[in-house]
Amino acid sequence: MFDAQAEKLFIKQFMLSMLIFLALIAVQTFTLELLNLPLWLQIVVTLVPVIPLLWAFQIYRIRFKLLDEYMQRLTGEAFLWSMGVVGFLSFSYGMLAMKFAIPHVSLSFILPAIFGGHGLALQVLLKVDANEQ
């Protein structure tokens, strides 16, 4: 892995990016509700919260590169599992939605599902690997 100081810095930066994301969501909501903006500015305001998510992804990418080969392998496999499960579930739901009247699910849930699924898959892979040894 890497040292405790690097881990603390990672956590601080990542949490800061999430705090900025949440603050921008609040600003976005109030701005769109209270101000009468032209359409192009509404689009910009709606998409601004993506910026701290891109920063969080960059922070995580840097952390990934600092991991040892074992953790990189497990982390990569966890992402494959997560993307596979989310991808196949969303595709299956879309196929059903083309033929049946089912509730709409927002595409904005895909990114959190991938990252949440990654965390869950990584924990499962770590437990399975520990049991095999």
C-alpha cells in the first residue's frame, strides 16, 4: 500500500471534493428554482456539480496508481464486476422498458451505482482472497 500521510491526504482531498459537490448541488437547486435563467445558463448550472466529481475521480486514479500490484489487481477486478453488473442490469431494465410500462429510473444513478458496487465488490474479493489463503 502506501504511507499513512498519503492516505490522510487522499481522504482529505476526496472528502473536500464530495463537500464541494454537495454544496454545488444545493446552489444548483436554489439557482434553478429562484432565478429565471436562459436555457444555456440552466444547462451550465445543472452540469457544474460534475466538476468536483471529475476531481474526485482524478484523486482516486492517483491513489490507485500508488497501490501495490495486489491491490491494483483486486481494485481493477472490483471495477470490472461493478461495471458489468450495473451495465447488464441497466441494459436489461432498458430492454424491459421498451416492451413494458415500468417506472422511469434516472441515468444519474449509474455513476453512484458503479462506485458503490465497486466498494462492495472490493470487500467481497478481499474476503474471498483472505479465505483462500
